[in-house]
Amino acid sequence: MNKVEALIETITQEIVSFIMEDNDIEIDAAMNLFYNSVLFEKLHDPETGLYLEGSAYVYEFLKDELTGGKVLVHSGKPSADCGKGTQ
């Protein structure tokens, strides 16, 4: 496992823990939720640089995605677009 893969694995484990705590669900449901998210795909794309961010910061993007927002990455920096006020 290289450094990038190790960082991604650590973030993944921590986000799954956050999901479990925040939603009072079991690990298999939390893993399913995260593994099927757009953010999970973005985290595994080294060009986004998400693997360099803190787990709590990345988790905020997942919460935005799960509440109807979109996860966008521009110039290697993620941003959440919840569609509010845009047309």
C-alpha cells in the first residue's frame, strides 16, 4: 500500500465511523452509504486532492451530498454546491 492509498483508507475508516455515530447505524449500512456515494469516487481520484484533507472536512462534503447537494471539484479543490440560489 502506498502513501496515497493509506491516506484514503484512513479517511474512509474515519468517515464510516462518523456516519455510524451520526446516524446510529451499523457498520455495514454506513459502509454501503459511503461506498455508493459520489464523494467516495472523488476521494479515490488522486487529482482531487481530497486524500490530503482531514476526515471531518471531507465528511462535510458527504453530508452535503446526502442532503441533496452536489460534490464538485474545480482545479483540484472540492466545493459543495447545494443548488441554492442558482439556476
